Amino acid sequence: MKFFSPEKANALIPKLAPLVAELLTKRRDLAIKLLETDPALHVPPPSSVGSTRLAGLRSPFPAPRFGDLKSEIVRLIHRVESFGCIVKDIDLGLVDFPSTRRGEPMYLCWKAGESRVTHWHALDEGFEDRKLL
């Protein structure tokens, strides 16, 4: 496992920020597509009761496919983690960097939109437990 100093983590932010921004966009796009195709959210107008057309085997509408989008999300997570850091939350854009503090393992914590790593938390803690460096 690679350990980061705050300086080394901050040096990666310019490379990670665009990847995490793309990850957030792809995750949002997937969520929107899933909502758009959720039959529970599509109530037919009163005049079309009994004539609902959902994509199926004989439907002229293609069945929804999100495999490519899911694959892109996984690819982006792997790219971010190839630097040695850990994607903790793809909805918030949280990335942790393994590190040590006073000889104890911990994570340096960065959130998309932050210009640099300024927080840390213990291994058994999360974003809500972040402390200033």
C-alpha cells in the first residue's frame, strides 16, 4: 500500500480533479437514466389507461441499456485508484489517501471541489468525522 504525505496528495489533485468531475457526471447521468426508465414513476394519462407500452420483447422501443455507462464509471474509479488513493463516495466525489499520523494509519481526505487536501480521519471514521490537518 502506498502512503501519502499531504504534499504528495495535493500534487495529485490536478490529475484527480478532472477524473472525479467526470465520475460525478457519469454517476449523475446513470441516475437520471435509471429514473427516466423506472415504470413506477411513469403514470399513464387517464385517456391511455390500458394502452401502456413498455419496452419488451415485441416492443418497437429498445430495452434500456446502461452497461456502457456503468463500465465507464468503473473505469474511472480504477483510473483514480491507480494513483494509490481510494474512491470513498462517488455521489460526493470523496477520495481518501492512505497516510500515517503520529505513527498510526489514517486517511487524508479530499472532496471534489476542494482545491487541496486539508482534512484527515481515522481508518474507522468517515467524511463526517474529518479533522483539519
